[in-house]
Amino acid sequence: MKKLILICLIALMLAGCEKVEKIDGNDGTSMFVLLEDTIDWKVVYHRETKVMYAVSNGSYNRGTFTLLVDTDGKPLLYKGAEDEE
């Protein structure tokens, strides 16, 4: 499990230049889709894998991705209206 998280974090760091777009007006060009945007954090999911992440918006750690997990410690997957199509 630690290796999986490490691989995900490394992949996100390498893809850090990708933009995050809002779910409204989704044109399919971004790797991530924005679900929630607050002063302190954003919640996004990866377009292909549906894995969800919290992205820090703090002044000292802005842009830090944190994998969201379910109660079993598995990556939290987005289940929304797009999945039902």
C-alpha cells in the first residue's frame, strides 16, 4: 500500500504542471476535475482513474496533493453523475 501511495504521489508531482478544471464547462483536456474549492483546500479527482485527492491551498504548502482513502485504507473513488452515463 505504501508503494502505491508513493507511486501516486510521484506521478502527481511529475504531472504538477497540469491544470485543474471545474466540473462545469468540462472540455476534457485536464487530468483532474475540481469537485470542491474552499479557502484552505480543493478536492479533485483524476479523470481516468476516478481517484480523489485533497490539494492544499495554504500559504506554506500550496499545491500539496493528499490521497483520500476510504475506511479500509483504499483510495477513495469518485462516484458522481458522470459515472452513471
